[in-house]
Amino acid sequence: MFELFKNLGTWLTSGSQWAGQDGIAHRLGEHLQYSLLATLIAAAIGLPLGLLIGHTGKGAFVAINLASFGRALPTVGLVVLVFLAGGLSMLPVYVALVALAVPAIVTNTYAGMTAVDPDVKDAARGQGMRGHQVLLQVELPLALPLIMTGLRLALIQVVATATIAAYVSFGGLGRYVFDGLAQRDLVQVLGGAVLVAVVAVVLDLLLSSLQRFLFRHRTA
Amino acid sequence: MIQFDAVHKRFPNGTTAVHDLSLEMPEGGVTVLVGSSGCGKTTTLRMINRMVEPTSGTIKVNGKDVTQQDAAELRRSIGYVIQQAGLFPHRTVLDNIATVPLLLGWNRKRARARAAELLETVGLAADAGKRYPHQLSGGQQQRVGVARALAADPPVLLMDEPFGAVDPVVRTQLQDELLRLQKELNKTIVFVTHDVDEAVRLGDRIAIFRTGGHLVQCAPPAELLARPADDFVADFLGAERGLKLLSLQTLAAVPQGPAPRGGDWTLVLDPAGKPLHWSSKETELPVRPLKDGDSLLAALNESIASPSGLVARVDADGVLTGVSSRDDIHVHAGQAHSAARVVAA
């Protein structure tokens, strides 16, 4: 056991492991690229949807059911399904990652919108704000902390799951996991897994401190 | 002026909130809508700025039918204050107050300058402008709510139980402030409350509503207290409505005489002639001198509390002008009460 961790340490810190086409730096770049792009697409879908449901109060069941749908979704199954239907490309990976991220974004955006004090919305309308002004000037800024939490959760989930890109022969940190499994190289598997975990944790910490900084004037 | 003409409001669930309401709210006056919860007073108020649409009938503000106007523009021309203040928690106090001017397209500098001016108008320190609403007390938040409603200088102000959520001491202060402001600004104010005392204090006219959205009586406070239209109004005003009526009359007309000398109780004055306390051989008791502008109710109270049965009267500077006896005050109170009945009749 101790031997394993010692080898893992060597693997993670050796310069040759970080350099080149198959190096950690390059794989990390790929991994972040997949994750950010997928989260961005998911945000472009999930944010307007969550805001619309929250603002109009219509279609709340969509937001609520989407959450359980998201939890139940078999990600790898989805990759395989789109792969079989559409052939080998990054598309199945992105479809799976976006499908994973959208529910967290929609439900948190919706939750943020419903948490806005009805008295404040009433006052906004009563002062003469039109619907879009209430949305943009009052509801959105007040829902923003929860919206950002949703984006953060989505990104973390996506980072953790983007290893499946390697499953359909693409790059990212999942490469080490799947290659290591194929080569029965436990150190490489563990190295890949540790890297993914570290990236997820670091991103989470960065984003939550950004949130704390942005909303330092808020009470709860 | 605000006119309601045969206004009905029935909600989709079938309840009638306002039933055949015809009512005029005079310009430059405070009309208080009062009644127990569910009587339609808030719905009535919210129909004026179209937060609620009437089912039938017309509502006119300064001669113009509200339903013929753009709702958002109408609301910008009418001040609106609600119970929990409803301040925007993510905006500074100054930006909260500047809301309507900014909606009207003023530039930010002018809107902020106007907001700063209003902070002073409602009795808040200038540095409160940089704070966020949650950093203020409930009473201060309510002041900001009033300032926000006044920002674009609207002729009409709607206030929906604005002082309902603050403690009694602050509530009295806010009521005094509102009366002071109203003397200066002369707005047409519609004020909703379920508190009869608040209604009597603030209202030029009081409209009493009964469950089901029926207007029962609308009259100046003295008339309402002296001649309630029916048992419902009498019950609503409470058993002490005779005393409440006295709160509307001043002490000025009650005769006064010189302070007694050599009796059981002597009124001790300071060198400037201001009353200090009541003194007997054994003890000293506090005195609460009253001015001409104080109410008959306060005088009645003081005549009971005063050990000598005499009420010390002072001028604006607090210098003793004379004393009034318990009997004189009582007789005068009785006369004032029956006079109010006769005038009302």
C-alpha cells in the first residue's frame, strides 16, 4: 500500500509525466476545455429556462422533475447511446455532460427566483417597474447567489464526469484512468483519479470564495 | 382627487373583495381605510395603482380613468409604501430611494441628489444613504420606504399598513413624522390600517369597511366617533370611543385659574416660572404640565393622575399660565362630546 502511494508521488511529480502530447499539462488543458465548454452550453440552456420558470411561476413541475431526472440519468449509457446513433465524435461526450449539468443549473436558478421575497417583487412592480425590469433589476440580482451555486455544482459534476471523454477515445484526465485500467497500471489509474479530484476541489474553492467576495454585502 | 364609482372586485376563486364601492378621496387630504382583515381595504388601495384590476366600475385619479393608462407609468406617478417596506436588499439606501426617478429616465447624478435630499426630509442621517437596508432598524427602513415613494414627488401616496410592523414607540414617532411631512407636502394620501387609534390620529376622513368589501361609513374622525352609523361601526371603534373623541379636541377652551396657595398640595416652580413638582407636607409628586394644543384626553388623564386634581397649564416656553380643575375639564369634555354629536347631526 505504501509502495503504491510512493509510486503515485513519483508519477505525479516527474517532469516527463507533465510534458508532451500525453503529458498531464496537456490532458489537464483538454479536461478543462471539455468541462468549461459543456458547462457553458448547459448554462445557455439552463439559465434562461430557470429564469423563465421562476419569473412567470409557470412550469414549476419542469424544474422540480428535472432535478430527479438529472440524478437518475446514466451518463455512460447516454454517451454510448449517442455514440451508437451519431458515430464517433466529441458530440456524445458533450451531450452527456450538458445533460448532466442542465438540471443543477435549472433547479438552482428556479430555487433562487422563488426565494426572492414576494414583498420586494410587489414593491418593484408597485414602483412602476415593467416585467423585464423586475426580472433584470430585482429578481436576477437577488437570485444570483443561488444561481452561482448551481453553476458551481454543475461545473464540479462535469469536471468529475468528463473522464468519459477518454471512454470514447478522446483526451482529458480520463485518459490515465482508462489507459491505466487497460494496462493494469494501478498507479496511472490512481494518478488520473487524484488529478480529477484535485481539479474539482480547487475549482469549487475558487468559485465559492468568488461568491463570498461578490455577495459580501448580503445577509443570508 | 381619487374617485371610486360603483367599483366591484371579485377574485377568480369567487370571493368578493370589494362590493359596489363609490367613494371620493379629497385632494390634499389623508383618507384612512380601516377594517378587520379580509374587509377589502388593501384591495381597494391596490386598485388605485392597478396592482389589482377592478372587475367592474371606474376609478379615476385626478379625473383620469386608471385603466386607460399604462400600468407601469401610472405606478411611477403614484407613491407606494408597503408594510415590510419592501426595500431592495441588494441596493444601497440611496439607490433604493432613487428607484422611480431612474425609471423615469433621470440621469444617475440627479436621481442620487434627489435621493439624498429625501433622506433628510424623512429624518435620516446622510450617511445612512451608503448603507444597505438590512443594516437599518425597522423604523428606519420604513422611513426609507416613505422616501422612495416620495422620490418623484407624486401628488398621490398609497400607504398599505406602513407602520404595522414596528414597535409602538417607533410607530408613534413615524405617525408624527407623517403628519409633519403632510403639513409640508400636502399630498393626497390613502392609508390602510386595522388600528383605529392610528386612523383617528392620521385621518382627515376615515372609511370603515366590513367583511365582504362593504363600505359602511366614511366621515371625518370626530363625526365618526360621535355618530357611528350603526352597531358595527360603534363596535369597531371600541368602548372608549368617547375618550378617542376627546383626543381630537384641545385643551385651549378650558378655563384656568391661579395656582392654589396654602392647600394640601402646592405647585413648586423654578425661578423661570416653570412647574417642577407638586409638594405636600410629607412628600413631592411629579407634575406633567400641558400646553393649549394638548388634547382633552391628555388633560383628563392628568387631572386623574395629579394629586391635587389640578392640571398645570403652561405656555409654549413651559412657563406656568394657570391651573384647570378636574371638574372644569370633565364638564368641558362632556360639552365637547355633545357638541360633536350636534355638529355631526
